[in-house]
Amino acid sequence: MKFKTLAVHSGHNPADHLGAVMTPIYQTSTFAFRGVNQPNEFEYSRSGNPTRKALETCLASLEGGAHGFAFATGMAAETTVVLMFSSGDRIIVHSDLYGGTFRMFEKVFRGKGIEAVYVDLRDAASTERELARGAAAVWIESPTNPMMNLVDLKAVAELAHRFDAIAICDNTFLSPYFQRPLEFGVDIVVHSTTKYISGHSDVVGGAVVTNQAGLAERIGFLQNATGTVAGPQDCFLVLRGIKTLALRMEEHNRNALAIAHWLEQRPEVSEVRHPGLESHPQHALALRQMSGYGGTFSFRLDGGQDAVFQLLERVRLFTLAESLGGVESLIEHPVTMTHASVDAATLAQMGITADLIRVSIGIEDVEDLIADLDAALGE
Ligand SMILES: Cc1ncc(COP(=O)(O)O)c(C=O)c1O
């Protein structure tokens, strides 16, 4: 079946739920046994819950994977994946990534002996050099947040496998509608379903998908053992969002590309970082491994932080808020907001400077969004 059909139907069969067309919310902690030593399919909601199972099946099918897992948040998903590793393991981590992932590696796992080694995965020679020193995994994010740099998924997964490391990719920014890393040889995909997958800024959640039974067994064990699961109400909200994922992604993509082109022409704007623009240094790679660009990108203003703060104060339709991927347009300043937990030297090295703005373009009418930016820039 094709993506849009899977998004609507995968994981749910009305006949299994008294004919309910929508997956019911099984708001129960425990399930009755049929008799002594005769459990039903579900026993206890940390180990398994029908609403969560519907979401997990759906997530796996959308990513083209065999095994899906739903978590309480994106960070719970990431933490559970990293718990597969042991003290003494090295993980090669893309040097440009979401601040919360960086914080998890530095402030949670480094002290427990799991060492993140930061490498620019766009540089094959450095990646190979670090892999040759020994690594359990390579952690990819593409496109990166907020710089919109891309990593060649196929090349990095192949390189990782040559050195017996697994490849893990955070696919939050594009959702499986525009990029399916497993098809390029990546072993594990992680998501913050808080973003495009749920799409309405009304729930936090995370996901992990893999094709490999061995990895799935370890992740499933850890999900239950650590209790990082998503609750049934949240699973329902994510499932409801997924039904319109394809439609929303098309609209986010169209609006964001139009606004990126418009910003590129503005005299106040010094750079637009959007992989769909020909000016993006990895535009050719974008065309190879992505079928669209999503709705999030960043740009710089000539006037530095003062000009940025002025724009943030003046917009009316854009909401000044962290997060991304919802139906409404958001705007934010990475240095003082989403990436405030990253130290100044690392930010500078990543190119996240005070003149940078990140936008998450929603599905409003693009003319209204452009008018809002136009008025805010022009006042
Ligand atoms: C790329 C990326 N990965 C992971 C996360 C963490 O997800 P959550 O906030 O759902 O824990 C985020 C959140 O902003 C993100 O942008």
C-alpha cells in the first residue's frame, strides 16, 4: 500500500474493536487474564497497550520498517536507544544536532562512560578516521536543527557498517513522508513525534523504528524495563495526527519553499538556509535522498541580534515559540531559546550565531504569512 493509505489505515482494523472506526483509547493500566496462567494479548500497559500497538504498527509501516516503538517524548526515545550501549562504548555523533540530544550525550551519558565523539559527518575522511578508532554507532541528524545541513545517509550508513557500527538517524525534521532512512541502509530511525508526525502542537511523543529483529528485541526490552512508553491518550493524538501527515507535509513544504524564495530577495536578509534552494550547498544531495524539504528552515538578518529581536517582536501571525512541525507558524531565536543549553564555543562552531532565526512554517495561507513577515521587516 502507498503512504497516504498506510497513514489512514495501518495499525487499525475496526473489526477488532467493536467496529470503532477510530482506534479507541485503552485507558487502562492492566488487563484481565482469561484464567490462571492464561494472559490475554495484553497484560499491563507498560509492557503493551492496544492504542500504543496501533501507533507502533503504523509508525513502522510509514518508515518502511518491521518494528515500531512509541515513547513518552522524543528524548525518551533517544535515551532508550542510547541505553543499548555500555560503558566504554564510543558513539560518533554528528557535530551539528538538536541541542537536547547534545545535552543528553554530554550531561547524562558521558558521566556513565558512554562517550560521544563529535564529527562533521559531511566529511567522509574524518568520519572514517573516527570509525577506525572503534565505535558502536554513528548518530545522524539530517537535516540538522537549525542549520539545515544534510548528511549523506547511504554513504555514512555504508561506512559505519564497514567498521561494524550501526547507523542511527533522527528523522524528525522531514517525517517519513519526505525521507525514509531505512531505505538508505540506516539501522534505527528515531523521531520526536511531537513535531510533524503528530502535527498539531498538542502532544509530546517519540518513536523508534527498525527493520532488524535483534535491535527490536533490545529496544523492546529497554522500553518495558525503563518504562519510557507513551500513554494511550498521547498515542491516540499522534495516530490522529498521522492520518493527515501527507497532506500537511505537502502544504508545509509548499509554503516554506515559497517563503524561503521570498526571503532570499529581501535586502535585510543575508542568508537563507533551506535545502530546497539552489543556493543550498547540498541541494543535489537533498534531491537524491529527500522527496521534499518540510516546513522548517533558518535565515540570517544583516542587522544582527537587534534586527532579529525587532522582527520577533513585530510579527503578528507567527508565534514566538520553541518547537516546530505544527499546523501554525512559529518563529524563534536558537541562540537564546532552543539552543540556549549549548555552550557558546560549540554554537559558534555550528554557525548558530545571534543573527540566525528559525521558522517552522505552518499550513496557513502563504500570502498572509508573507504579509506578516513583510510588515515586520519593513516597519
Ligand atoms: C530533531 C529533534 N530531535 C529530538 C527532539 C526531542 O524531542 P521531544 O521534545 O519530543 O523530547 C527534538 C525537539 O525539539 C528535535 O527537534
